[in-house]
Amino acid sequence: MKNNNYQIQILKEKDWENWKNLKLQAFKSSPDLFFSSYEECLKKTDAYHKNEIKQNTVFGVFSDNELVGSIKFSYYELLKEKHKGYMSLVYLKPKMRGFGIGNKLLETIISYSKNKVIKLNLGVYAHNDRAISLYKKFGFKSYGIEDKALLINNKYYGKNLMSLNFE
């Protein structure tokens, strides 16, 4: 079965509420796959979510006018690190998985990033073998594991730090 009924586009400020709701769903349904939490996201103001879209590049996956997935590109804040970017908030609703859309999201952000920065970084839970495998398929290489990077429900998780160099 194939799902070709989707479009990937950059989110605009008007999409902030859909973006917020997608993040809330992701954080609630998969707390062990994200560094942010449902509770933290819920406390953020509407202005925060609007600014997140304005200050970053967020690609959204739309299917039948519903936001069903995302991936976010951000620049590092420090002037001496502006040559690097990082990606985060990679998520697809379960009904959209298994159709190659995750591959298309990665292709999209890599294509976008290589014209903006010389390397693209990411952090992923060290136990998320499926995501790590996908990132490696696209050329990302691990440059370290941060032990006990996150604490969720009194359990520590490691973070795999990965990078894709464009030069």
C-alpha cells in the first residue's frame, strides 16, 4: 500500500496551532522519543509556538489538509556556530508511517540545509535504533553518546549525537 496523498511544505505563522497540537500529540504518545515533554509544551504560550515557526524552518507534512508530520531546522544561536544547523522534532503520526514519508522529510531538510550550513547535527535517544538506522542511511555519523542525558520517570536515557557534513 502506498500513500501519495501528502505534501511537504514550510509551515507559516498561521499554522502555529496545528504545529502546537502535533507536538502535544507526539510528546504525549511517545515521551521516550522526544527531549521536550507534553507538560512543558502545554505550558508554552501561543506566542512561543508562533515564534518557533518564525525563527526556525519547520517543514510540515500535510495529508487531506491535516498536519500529520514535521521536521524542524534551526541555526545555532552563537555567532561562532552559525555555520552549523540542527534538526529536531521529527515526527509522523502513526497512520502515515511505513510509506517512505520519513525518507522524504529527511531528503527535504538535507536539501534545504546544505545550502545554508556546512553541517547538520541532531540528537536522538540512544535506544531509538529505528531512527538511528534511518539517519545513518542518509549519511549521518555518530560523534558521541551522552550518557544519562535525559531523565524520564526516574529512568535515565542516553543521547546519540549525530552529524552530517556537507563539505
